[in-house]
Amino acid sequence: MTVRKIAPVLLCSFFVLFHTPAWGAVKHKKTAPRRGTGPAVLWRNPADIQSRDLFYGPGGKEHMPHGPFTFVKEDLEGTNPKYVVRDADGHKWKAKIGIEARPETVASRIVWAVGYFTADEYLIPSLQVRDMPAHLHRGGKLIGPNGELTNVRLKREPAEEKLGEWEWREEPFLGTRELNGLKVIMALINNWDLKDENNAVYEENGEQVYMVSDLGASFGSAGRSWPRDRAKGNLRSYQQSRFIRQVTETTVDFQVPARPRFVYLVDPKEYFSRLHLESIGRHVPKADVQWMGRLLARLSPKQIRDAFRAGAYSPEETGQFARVVERRIAELTSL
């Protein structure tokens, strides 16, 4: 049997073996989240959008963390090394290192700028953490002498109570302009890792606040790619990626999140769990896309560049990343 004939057989075998209940459901399983009694909020009108400081972000300069920092514990959630640290003021921060740290810092500012909720996040180019254990589960090779870390994203641990996760296909926001606008933002920044487990609901001031809590897979390729550093915070990948896939009289299809490539069938559970994510960026009402385009167009070139400066990108990288964002905003406003 030739290779050409064998390939479809192998593909079908992968599907039968791994896309069946016997191997476990591919969808992320979780218990139904608790919900507060207050109103659910996903977006709040950014009336001050032109004056928002995208260098310091939602926390502002006043919430900037101050050292010395002390190790509290290791956080084993997700795929990137993370540690909980305490600053000189007693506040706890989740320190993330690796390829997601810089793009996530930038993404948090773009998302917040147009009215969505994000945590206080800051990128510290060089940071020392006291009492860092000699042996850690992850990231040990990225830690220098005396607990020295480079390009660390610090996310302030919320004082509010996390109620659970939310799904892109669940009420109360399904079909709303606010949710569709969020899909546009995810496509704009190429955040392709839109698993439901990356979404969170918090109880805050009597409201149920919905947010995308993990924005690390941004400003790279339109989907999972290899090597891994092409998929997140990669200027060349971001420049070369497709933004709008198709436009009809009433809807817009975005490229993000892109369908996983067949090569990822080596991990069938991961592959099939991502197939359904493609629909998040498809058939977005054109009117809602135009609405978000008008909001984004209110951002100045300086604000967009400040967001990338906050991620410790070089002046040259900052300018090139910003030009891609500006070009994409222009595409939205021209629809």
C-alpha cells in the first residue's frame, strides 16, 4: 500500500481511537460555576478612551508593585511557569515568566482600553525574588542566581472571589453586541487560545464581572504553531497572519482562532478539543464588528505604542507591532 493510500487510513484510525467517549470527552469538564446575585457585566462604556493610560494600564501608576519581592508558592496551572510572590506592601502577585509574559501585558491594555475587564498587570524587565526554592516544577532554567527573573509579568491577585468560569456559548451574553465585540478584540490581537477555562467570573462590588483571564497566546500566529515561540509575541508571525477571512453583507469571519493543523493529531485530545474553537471567530454580525472598529479607532497612535512599550518591546518592535494593529483597525472601520 502506498503512502498516499495509508495516510487517510491513519487519519481515520486516529479519529476512531481518540475521538470517542471511551477515551474521555475532549471538552474541558468542570462543575457548574456559582453565580452571585448581582447583575452580570462583560463590558462598560469607556467614555474616557482617549485619555486612558495604556502604559500603566487599568491599575495605573499607583498600583505598580514595589520590591523587595518574596516567594510564596508555585502556581502549577496553565503551561507557563508561574509563582505567587508578595511585594513590599504585602500585596500578592502572580509572576509569569516565559514567552507569554510580554504579549499578555500588552493584550491586557488593548482589551481594557475599549471597555472590557482585565486584572492589574505589569511587565518588570528584571526582578529579584527572595526565598526562591532551589527546586521548582517549572521554569528553573529561567531563574538566575539569587532568584533573578527576566521579563516578568506581575498580575495582582484579585481581592474579589472567583465564582467560576464562563463559556463562549453560554448565557447571559450569547448573541450580544458586547460578546461579539470581544470576539473582534481577540481576533485583532491574535489571541487564539480561547478555551473556556481561560475565562473567569468574579464577584466585585455586587456585580458578576466576566473577563478573559488568560491573554498570553496573543500577538503571534493565528493558531497553535511550531515552534512554540512563533505562536505568542512573535512579530513576524503577527505581521504575516491573516486577519479577516471573509465578509458578507451581514457577517464577518475572522481567521482567529485558526483550525489546528493536522500535525497536532500526535496529540489527538488536544487537537479535537480545539476544533470547535474555530466557530468563535465565525459569523460575527457585521454591525457589531463595525461598532468595535469605531471604538478602537478612538485610540491614538501614542496609546497603541504605549501598550507595547509596557511589554518591554524595543522601539523598533513597538513601532512594527503598532502598525499591524493600526492596519487592522483600519480594515474594521472600512467595512
